[in-house]
Amino acid sequence: MSLAERTATVLALRKDQVLDDLRQLTDLLEAHREIPASSSKTSHLRPRPNMLPGERTAVLTFLQRPDLLDQLGEHLGAAGIVGEEQSRLLLYLVALSHGTDAPLHALVQGTSGSGKTHLVTKISELLPPDDVITLTRVTDSSFYNYGREDLKHKLIVLEDLDGLREDALYAFRELQSRVRLTSSTSIKDQVGEIFAKVRTVEGPVASLAATTQGEVYEDNLSRSLVVAVDESKEQTRAVVDYQNRRAAGLVDVEEERSLRDFLRSWARLLDRSKVVVNPYAMSVALPAEASKLRRLNALYQSFVRQIVLLHQHQRKTDGKGRLITEVSDLKAACELLFDAIVLKVDELDGALRFFFENLKKYILERGREYEFTRREVRQALRISKTQQHTYLTQLLELEYLKQVGGYANRGLTYKMAYWDDSTALRARLKAELNAQLAKLEQKGERSGTPGRTPEDQ
């Protein structure tokens, strides 16, 4: 006999009335169960420590420095992030955006063992732990099973985007774009009745993800700022030197920990709810040939906003209390985002571009018509067979290389089919952006107020 029948018999009630009451009770219990998971002030989260008066003063003094971005970059290096001067600053600003209404997303590309996962992890450690969710593996439906506000204004760190299946990637894309996930699920109540229930997981979220894939699904790629890991010999030497000095006890670990705590305090003190207005939004145009220009422009404007928020103690406000963007903010954004913008224009992704440039250098030393084999390139550039196969396959498909001879059982030979000039591309893009920024500065000088146009006065 079911619970409804037993209850109806004992209480002398109709069974349908008891069923309705049990369903209502189940709904209330389900709603109550979600409350602790959806509240940002619930007991399962550790309370944030209060800042000491001296600590607060030190943070405010630092935020008022005129060379704030440069000093921040040095702090990131002193906190244990070796090299990657531009990338580490960009990624840290992306991570800080998790508390805004227009958070940013970054995708770090690199070969296996290049340090991409280490980079995003070290960046996430510089934020308050309660604001970060680090994931190594994500099942297909796990994002849908969070509490309503469990992910709201969080930084999600995906240590390996390659391990996510399509359903998980789709949910992640929806969190990035639509700011919420909504799913319909079937739930069985205590009396065995099955009914539908709509579950909603609220955003927004910021994200840092690492991947070895050069060809990431376009819908995921277009939502993020793409950062290529520095795989140069100079960066490798710097990392190895740091590892050796740390092993020898020559690295001040306590100082690194102190800097991490300082940066976490800084993140807590920033007011990311302030509204930013950019009077120059119509005056700086990104390269028209960039992939997914609409989304890239939105990312650029959000990044400018993040830089202004970083300088909120140095920026003027209008009559509505909104922070006013200065030309220096646009210059900083263009400088930090330049490599990411180039990657949106370049047909080759970061890792593939690095390989292709090294291959071109190797061939030019022997003549433009030089023919080479796979083994020769693998040994000369010191890469694995798997990586080499991936790169050569992509370059053949894109018609940058062509097969000119050889035999499958004795080795094929290849030749360069297309000599592009990435240096000229970078120079052209840099010149176009600098020309637009210089024009804005000239307008500000003519108006008598540096950094503001006559229309803003």
C-alpha cells in the first residue's frame, strides 16, 4: 500500500487530496534544499577575512599609483609567475572580471608540457578562493546540477578543455553567452509520481581554460580571448632557472605567499559594480578582417571597462557617478590585447604559428626551394612525432606546405608552398591601432584637456 493510501486511511481523507498535499510538500522541500546552495552567504562558504586598517591603506595606496599596470605586472612575476609578461597581466585582468556584469573569458593554447595549465592555475590562486571553481573533469550534465546561484560571479578554471565532451562544452558556452542555464528534468516524488521540474543555474561567470588543440570548436573560440603560451627557448630557460633556484632554496617562498595575499586583498577591495562609460567607443576600430569581429569587439570593450575599473581610484566621474574612460585605458587595452587580436586575424593558431615560423627559419637557412622530410624536421625542431604530425597535417590542408616526392615506406618529402609574412601583418595592425590612438590624443591636446575630446567637455 502506498504512503498516500495509508495516510488517507488513517486520517479518513480522500487519496487524491493526500496526493496533492504530498506533491506540494515535495516542491517546498525541493525549493528549501536549493536555498543553501544558491545563497552567496551560506554556511558552506568560508567567511572572507576582514582587512586590517594598515592592509587596506596599503592596497589603496597601490591602487593610486600612476604606473599601476606596470607595478601589477611586476607583482605577478614576484608572486611566482615566470615570464609571460603580457599574458599574465591579461589573464589576471580576465580573472578579475568575474565580479562584473560583463565578465571575460580566456583560452590558453599550447603544446603538452608548455605550462599552459600551470599558468591559468597560478593566476586563479591570486584571487580569493571562494571566488574560484577549478575543474579538472566535467561530465555532460554537471553544469546543470549546480544550485541556482552557485556559479554566479565565479571564476571557472578548466584545466583541460580537451577533456570536455560536446554536451559539457555546449553548457559552458551557454554560461558564457546567455548568463544562465535552464533545463527541464524529471523528478520522482516520495509516492512514486513523476513530474517535470525546471532547474535554472544563474551566471554570469568568467573563465580561464587551457587546451592543446589548435582547432578548437569555433563557437567556443569566438567567446574567448586567445592566448598562446610562450614556448621560446628564452622562456624555457627562465622557467628552468626558477625551478632550480626554488629547489636550491633561493626563492623567498614567504614573499611569494605575501604577494598572493596582497593581490587577493586587492581583488576584494575593488568595486566592480561601478558603471563605466567610454566616450571613445566609436573612435577605435579593430581590424575588419578579424574572425568573428562582433564578438571580438564586445570582448575588447569589456576589457577596456576592466582596465578602467582597475584604475577606479584615479578616474574622473560624470554627473551620474560613472567612471570615465581615458585614452590611456584604450592604449593599455590595445597593448595587452594585441597578440590576442593578431590571433583572431591570423589563419594559424598560436602553437601552429610558432611551429611554422621555426620551420620557415630552418628552411631559409638552406634555401627557399629546400625540400625536407618529417624525420628531419622532427629532429631539427625537437618536437614529438604526434605534435609534428598534427602541425604538418594542418599546414598541408591549409596549403602552406606541399608534398613533392618520396615514398610512404621510405619517407615523403615536402616543400614550402606559401611564405606568409606574420611580421608584416603584426606591424600593419600595430600601426593602424596606434594611428587611431594618436588621433585621439591629438584631439585631447587641442581641447586643452589631455585624454578628453572637445565633445566631452
